[in-house]
Amino acid sequence: MKVNTQAVNFNVNQELLDFIQQKMNKLDTFYDKVIKSDVFLKVENTSDKENKIFEARISVPGDSFVVKKQCKTFEEGVDIAVASLERQLKKRKAKLRAHL
């Protein structure tokens, strides 16, 4: 799966990009009709420790899923968001099977 990653107001290292690509690729095992995925990484200028925002948008035929998580690290946000997307994709696949 091709993952378009955009980092807002900072430079992202290759290690994080590889981690995101690896996690997003796992979503293909749950639903293979993913058209594209966009990932946005943002850092808020606040004094909170949870100032990293991970947002993922996945497009599937006829629909799209958006997950936005705010955490201490981007890795934590990726893990939580991918788990949420996994549940959504499984639910969509079950619905499609029920209509057949």
C-alpha cells in the first residue's frame, strides 16, 4: 500500500516513515481493497506532553475512514490509530459479506 506522509512544521526521519509504512501495510491483511492512505503528522506548540498528533485517512471504494490520535510519541499514535482502523475495516468487510 502506498502511504502518503506529510509532516507539518517539522522534518520527519526515515526511521519513523518506515515504521508508519510497516504498520499501515498490515491493514492490507484485513481489507485488501484500500485505494490510498494519507498520513499527517503534526506537533502542537503546547506545554502538554501529549502534543504529537497522528492523523490517518484511508480511502476504500465508496467510503473513507479517518482516525486522529494525540499522544506523547508518534509511534504510540500510530499503534493506537492502526488498531482503530483495523476494527473499522473488519466491520466494513463483515457488512459487505452480510449483503452478499
